[in-house]
Amino acid sequence: MHEILSEVTGTVWQVMAPVGSRVAEGDTVLVVESMKMEIPVCAPCAGTVAALDVGEGDPVSDGQRVAAIAP
């Protein structure tokens, strides 16, 4: 299982790939709003979104796991 980590502190603005979604490497899984900027959080590899640890409106920290992808 591959972890997806937030690279910024902010708030989850939009979930683009819910649990069970197939994603390709580089696909946007969710978008974090930080300092009025929308920052995509992308899949590090192809697979299926196995877990979402956050939802829209949730605060996130830099380095926090936000999702996981199963091959």
C-alpha cells in the first residue's frame, strides 16, 4: 500500500477520487487550500484508492497521511 501525504498545511477543499476509484500516477486525489491557493495532492503511483483519511473541510498538516493507494 502506498501512502499519500499532504505537502502543505491547509484545509481539504475537494476530494477528486473517492475510495474505490482507479487512479493513474499523477492523478489528483484531492485538493488542499492553503493561503488562498488550491494545491493538488496527486497519486504517487497507479492503483485503487483504498483509504481516505480526510474529508472536505478537514484541516491537514504538512506530512500528514491523507490517503492510501493499493496496487
